Amino acid sequence: MKKIAVMLSGVGWRDGTNPIEVAFVMHALEAAGGAKMIPCAPDIEFPRLVNYRSEKILDQKRNILEECYRMINNTVYPLGEIDPAEIDGLIITGGEGILYNLSDFSTGNENIAISEKARRLVQGVFLRGKPIGTLGYGGLIPVFALIKVATLILTIGKDSAVAGKLEKAGAMIIKAAPEEVIIDDDNRFFSNHGVSPESSVIKTLLGISRLVEEVVTFKKKAK
């Protein structure tokens, strides 16, 4: 059974990962031959918490890893404990948590810095020739983790501000429908629109399922 690490950034699309997206990934992993999900998240406090009803920023301290246990009925591993040699692929979920919890995108800095532990995991997976899949904003992580290694082709959804930053970093951004998967064969990289409020739930599930299947069924090409 293949082991697929799934990177999370909290609970909730405004300051973490969209739980619907995670549920779709879990469904797709089971459907794609029962691959084992290895959920992981940063063991840090939220730098920004949102009240989803009022949209106000909360003055609270909560741990991202502990929050993810609310969403995953299993162990959630600290991001730094995932060994790239022990997994068969990586999926990075989207949600605005990527912009705050795993990178400093929200600061407006020209050169975006991402979590060191996220960077090491992505580089470790990539350099071992294993597949990486991203949903929505999740594409930001490998673009900057591999900025000196690979030029990625991907979709990140409809956010033009994020797309512009990634294009400045050298990535090729493709507009795609929710049910589509953008395949970058040269880099063993797969991306999908991810969950968004205006998208069809059925089409999004189809797209995420296709991405997960690509990652799970990926086979290294013989040299």
C-alpha cells in the first residue's frame, strides 16, 4: 500500500485548510486502491485566527497541529517528522492557511519565504523522483521550495494576486476548470483548482479525485 503525505495548514479555508477539500482527498485516496494517508501539519500557533461569522481577527492562541486533530480521525504528524524516503508522494492542500501559516505571502514581501520544514519536505520528495500534487493555494509551496531547481506548470485557482507572484517567481500559471488536473510531466507535478465557494462541488470532487489518482498511480520512468 502506498503512503501519501498530505500537508495541512489548519482547519477552515480562511485561516487554514478547507475541511471539505480534506474529505475529498481522503475519499479519493481510499478509492485509488486504498493508499494510506499520512497527514501532517506545522506544530506552531496560528499567526492569524478568523471569526468566520464576523470575519474579525481573533485575539487567541491556538495550535495548528492540535486543531487538525479535529479534522482527522487519526494521528496528525508534525511537519518536520515526515521522512521523504518513507513516503510515495505528497499532496499539499489549499486554503488561505498557506498564505499565513506556511509562508509569509501575506506580508507583501517581494521574495516569499516558506516554512523551512515544508521546504525540506517538498525538496526531499522532488529530488527522490516522487510525485507532488497541489490544490489551490497549495501550489505556492513547491513553486518557492523548488525555485532554484524547477520551473513548474500549475493552476492555483482564480486568485490573480497569488498567480502574479508565482509567475514573477518563474512558474507558468494555467487557468483550469475545477474538474481539470494540470499535469507537468517533466517535474512529476500535478495541480488542481481545489475547493472554492463558486465552484461546483461535484466537479471539484472529480478534479481532486483525478489529481489523487495521478499521484497514487505514478510510476518512475526507467532511465
